[in-house]
Amino acid sequence: MSLPHPGRRKMLGLLAASGAGAALAGAMPGTALAAAPPAGGLWWPRERILPGFAEPRALDVADLTTADADEQLLFATLQGNVNRSRPRIALLRESDEGATTWLKTAGLSFRTAGDPWSLLSKYRSEISGVIVTDPAQPATVNLATTLAGLRNAVAASPDQLPKLTAAPYHLKVLDDLRDRFTDELSAYRWAVDNLWPHASHRLLVGLDPSVGAYLRDYAVATRALVLWIHADQPDSRELGARVMSQMSAGSPYMGWFPSGVGGESDGTELTSEHGLVVLASDWSQNLTVFGGVRAPLARTQVTLPTPRLGNRIYVTFTMTEGDNLQYNQHRMRVLWDDPARGDVPINWSTTPVLADAAPTFLSYYQRTATRQDYLMAGPSGAGYAYPTPWPDDTFRVFTKTSARYMRRTGLDSAVILNRKSGSDVPLTGAKARQYLHDVRPLGLLEEWTTRTEISALEGKVPLSVSYLTDSVADARDAIAKASADWDGTKPLFLSIGTLAWNLTPSDVVTIAGSLDSRYQVVRGDQYFRLARKALHLPPA
């Protein structure tokens, strides 16, 4: 249920008292925080999709590996508020790549706190109070996260209140969300009515209330609204659309969507309809730290000579999931560290928005790449979006932004996913021409499906549909099926997607080793250059 106007006025008074109103001014739509990195505080000039943070110096690390959901929420909201001015806290959770791997890769100085609660004592002066969640209504976790950012507060469960309000913390309760909402939808309607007008309009966060100390620090630091929109449910979809319609084209939606019918396709179609790009990141960790680490980014990649075009079957393998920030942080690092990487050509989809979110991730992949590794932009450029549902009058915002980020990070080709009403549709017409004009890709991969074929998009650029596989046997069968009718009179091009959650570089080596002399495995850039010759297209 909605609060009466006196309650809303009370909230506004607290915002003013805590200084949140002044700090929020820099994060409102169209406002640049700074033209260059300041000494402290986050900065968000117009040309950036995501803000930059001050450079971290010494970090206090809290190990939350065994922490319950309430402690994760408490310390994630503390981290977000503290790191807004300068990254000083990192939280450890179970991670495929190792809890401290990226901290060490970035060369950061850190010390582990024996008790996470000691960090609350250390940074108590930067916290104005506590927001209390309602265990009976999980949605209040997201409301409390939003309020924590707006009021420089921590979010906590009722069970934690006695400890937080007593010595040595003496935190006062700024808002108690218990017994105020009848269901999830009423809670989020209240948030849109009462919190959205004061939150940053440059970023929207979608988080499952059960997700703890992952992206919540980022939502708090940026003072973003946190929702959980079910795009397949009319009332929830309408609420999400109401918020998205007030955001500028090209703005990011971070986090993810509910699974099932209202999952990825419906959610991404909804954001695309409103000109937003999705940055899958609900399991990302410490982005308020890595967003401040400076790291050099290369604008070019090591090239390989293009082999002479012949009557052969050219196969290229591409690891999926590149648009996914949490994949870039976790699973991709595990795959990248596979000793077999470099034995055969592999294309690695990744997001150029890492240049904002975590430059050290992309810098690491660039500088440790072998001559067999080829980085390309994941769906569908600078963020995950479907071109067809995107409004015609703002689509150029997406293509120009994608071009700028791809050139800045040395990515000259991309994967395109394009869906309408849950079904894959081709990239055609004016949007295809606009994409080609602005991005100028060497080549494009389209869809992850059950066939592979190649064509010339608008008669200018190779466009290869990719056969998605999830096991060694599946990939072998896909290649055999796609090449069964080849008569050897002209070259054949096969694009094989390897599901990154299931397959590894070692698996790709096994697949490649099973191919006979008719086949040649090539990098994506070689694949596209050979295809240009075979299709009689102009050279890149």
C-alpha cells in the first residue's frame, strides 16, 4: 500500500538531512558528475554507460562465505555507501575463479577483517541509520537496498536490530518496512511512487530479493532503484515500463530477470522497447571496487595471417555469454585459465562495457591472450539489446555507443541476438543499415540456434548464423550434420557456438582434433575475411 503524504514528506526530510538529495543531483538524467576522474567520489560523464569510482588504495576485506542472507544484505549496503566516496571495502563470497583472484590480479592492497562487524564500527560515522526489512515480504529487501542508497543507511532484518541500535553502533531506525505491504506488487508500486523520483534515472537494477552480497553494493553506491520485474505478468510489466519510459535511450538495466516464461527474452524485449541495454550482473562482486581500478585497454588485437581461400570447410568456435558481466568475472576467468587455451583458435565474446564496469578484467584478457584467442563483442554490442523492438528514433544511440565502446576496446566484430515476441528474427532493413554504418564490423554472428549458414548482410558484411552446442558429442554431431552435403566444389563456413557454462577450451581442442583434413579451424577474424572473399564482398 502507498504511504500517505505525511510519510512521504518525512522521507524527503530525511533525504535532506542526510545530504542524499545533494549527492543525488549528480546522478540524475543528463547530468555529468565530472569530465575526468576526481580525487574522490564517483564520476559519470554523459559518454559513459556506467560511472567510474575513485581509485582504491588499501581495502578492508570481509569474508562472507558462510554469512547468512541478513548479514550479506547488511554489509553489502555498508560497502555501497562507503565505496561511493572511495572504494575501501571488498566482500568475499564463493567464486569459481577464487575469492581473491581478481583483487590479486589488480594488484590491490588488502587486509582481511577477523570479524565483518568490525567494519561497521570502523565506518560508523559514514552511516546515518538503518532500514528494517519485512521478512514476510521479500520485496522489501529491494526497497531497503534502494532506501539504503538514498539515505546513506544500512539495511537489516528485525533480528539484527537489537545489536545495531545498541553500543557500539547506536544506529537509529530511519524506516521500518514491516507490515506495510500486502504483496510484492504493492511494495514495488510504492517504491516507484515514492523512491523513483529521488533515485538516479541513469541506471535501473533488477535483483531477485534472495540475492545477497553481490550487485547490491553497486545499487547503493549509484543510488539506483532496485526492482524485480516479471515481464510476463501484465501489472508487473506495466510498472517496469513506467520506470523505463522515464530513462534516456542507452541507459543500462543491471542485474537480471525472473526465470521461466518471463525470463530473458521477455525481459530483454521489454528493456529494448524502451531503449535500455541489459548488463547481466546479478552475481557480480565488488564492482564498486573494480570500477575504480585503472587498467590499460588495447584498441587493437594481435592479428593472424588469413589463410588462402580454398575448397575447404572452415570452422570457427565461439564461447557464448560474453554480454554477461558476472560471466566475465567468474566463469570466463576459469575458462581462460584452462591450460589448453591457445592450442586451437577460439573466439571469446565479451562486453566492451567492461571498460566502465571493471577495466582490469578486460585488460587482463587482452594482455594474456594468445595468438589463437580472438575477442569479439557479445550480444549485441555495448550491452544486451534486441534491435527490432528498439524504437526507431533512438536506435542510433545504441549503434553509435556500440561503435565507440568497441573501437575503444579493440573489438571489431560482434554477436547479434534479435528477438520479437520470444522468437528469433533477422536483422534487416533500416536498422541493419544503421548498425553497419555506425559499427562497421568485420563480421557478425547471429543467433544461437540449431543450424549454421552464412550470408551477406545488406551485401556488405558476412553474417553467420551459429549452431549452439553444449557438449563435445553435440558439437561433433552439429559439424557432421552441417557438412554432410558438402561436395568439395566450394568453401563451406560453419560457425559453432560452444555453451560456456558446459564446454571448456580443452573440450574445443578435443572437438577440433576429431576433424579430418577437409576441415580447417580458424579464428573469427580469419573466418570473416575468408567469407568476404568467398561472398565477393569488399575487404574490411
